[in-house]
Amino acid sequence: NAGVTQTPKFQVLKTGQSMTLQCAQDMNHNSMYWYRQDPGMGLRLIYYSASEGTTDKGEVPNGYNVSRLNKREFSLRLESAAPSQTSVYFCASSEVPRDSYGYTFGSGTRLTVV
Amino acid sequence: KNQVEQSPQSLIILEGKNCTLQCNYTVSPFSNLRWYKQDTGRGPVSLTIMTFSENTKSNGRYTATLDADTKQSSLHITASQLSDSASYICVVSAPHYNQGGKLIFGQGTELSVKP
């Protein structure tokens, strides 16, 4: 099925461990995004990639790094996980940057840092 | 300060009943306003998108309204079904010339439809 695929779906980390969240889209979209969703708060943008080869910080980039591996794939890395990074992470894509009409979200990765 | 506020935070209704969810925003200027549906354990899915010049937009049993003067939007669900149980998120898109636009998410309204 066409869409945005995120792996893993669930992950538990110990404080200080590192991990990479993977995201791939098969819609030939140019732009990709990483958001986090916390209880009682709206989704917040961590990083985005307007097009292949570019990445930019969003609202809450501290503690994260990203890589736009190719047009299809955009990964999010936590170098030294902290309990404050416990959240649900969503990857999204759109045909053009901040496309007003076409955002597609993945199903999310639920991350717990203990 | 949250620029997009939704109410109520949660709502329980009986199957077949109608309901209305509210969204107030302070984002100015804005490009468009969207409503998303997020099922448990899934990513948000777009229901409607309205520009500032549109007053209403329908998608099946979902009807969104927008009053750009008072900066208010509502999502009306008609003849609710059990499958309508989800979180409904209001999102305002603000022009951001360096980034081609910025999305500001509300915290969502959790709707539960009971049989």
C-alpha cells in the first residue's frame, strides 16, 4: 500500500542509549518531516527536509539528528536518549514543502526512555 | 501560549447522535485551516482543508466551518458511528516565507462514540 512506513512501531530505551527511527515513503514526495506527539500537546516539528539533500531544524530539534538518505528515506537519530524524549514520533511527507493540501503521516513509533 | 485551542478536550456521545467540536486560533496571518482524524495507534488523516475565503467544507458526515473574522472553526459530525471514535485535531497553516509555511497543531479533542 502506498504511504509512509515507520519502523519500529515500539521501542524501549535506557537513558543514554542511542537509536535511529526509520521512515520511508513511496509517493515520490519531495518533503519529509519528523514530529513528536505528547499528551495534552499538539504535534511539534522536530526536523524537516524540504527536498533531497536538505534538512532544517523545526521547533524542538535539541537532542535529535536527521539524515535524508535519499528521496524516499528520512531517519531520526537519538544519540543519547533522555526520559524527556519519551513520546510518539510521527514521520510525514508532502509533495512540496509545507504543502497546504497533501500531508501524509506514518503510523508512528512509540518510544519509552527509562 | 498555544495558538490553536480546541474544546472540549474529550467528549462522549451515543451512536447516531450529532456533535460539534470547536477550534479557536490566534495565528495571524494564516493560509488555511485543516481538520485531521487520528485513530488510536495511527497517524493523523486529513478530513477537510479550508482557506480563509471558505466558510464551509464537507466530507461525507463531516462538515467544517470557518469564521476568519472571529478566528473560530468547528467540525460537525452527523449521525455518529462507532468508527468515529478518535482524536480530532485542528491545524492552522501560517505563511512562513523562509520555510514555505508552518503548521500549528491543536491538542485535539478525544471523541468516544458509545453504542
